[in-house]
Amino acid sequence: MKRFPAGEGRGNGGDPTPDQPGIRIYAPPVYRHHKDGARWSKRPGDTPNAAYACICGQTRMATGSHAVAALVADYDAHKAACSGALARLPEGRTAA
């Protein structure tokens, strides 16, 4: 059994949408060879990225470890405050 079938898990999986809300975080591990003599690898891993979407229509994306951490905090705050109602655009006379 493949761990990530069809290329999933490499940061290229589908981002969440308002139709399929949620959060996707890709934070790759840093691998090292067991014979390299270092306790921790000094080789950088791939750049982490994340995206979220809410049923109200709000979407956000972030790239980089600090931006991804901020996006996760923003997602938690938005989830706590969001009523789930769609953001409606003004129509007719109220739009003018």
C-alpha cells in the first residue's frame, strides 16, 4: 500500500474550497542518512505551505514556516468567530 497515493502528501494536493472547507498543511520532514554522523540534519527540507477555506467563502494561503503558523492561528480564530453564513454581496439599490 502506498503512503501517498496519486501524488498526494507532497503539497500539491487540492486546496480546500468553500464547497469542501477545511485546512491543508504541508510541512515536509527533514530526512538524514543514519551514517552522516550528525545528530540532526542540517539539510533544509521543502518549504512548508498551507491553505484554508471556510463555508462563508473566506480563503487564505501561506508559504513559509512563520506564515503557516500565523495561518493556523488565523484559521482557529476565524472558526471560533464564523457563523458559517455566506458573505452576501449587496444587490439592486443597496449595491449602488
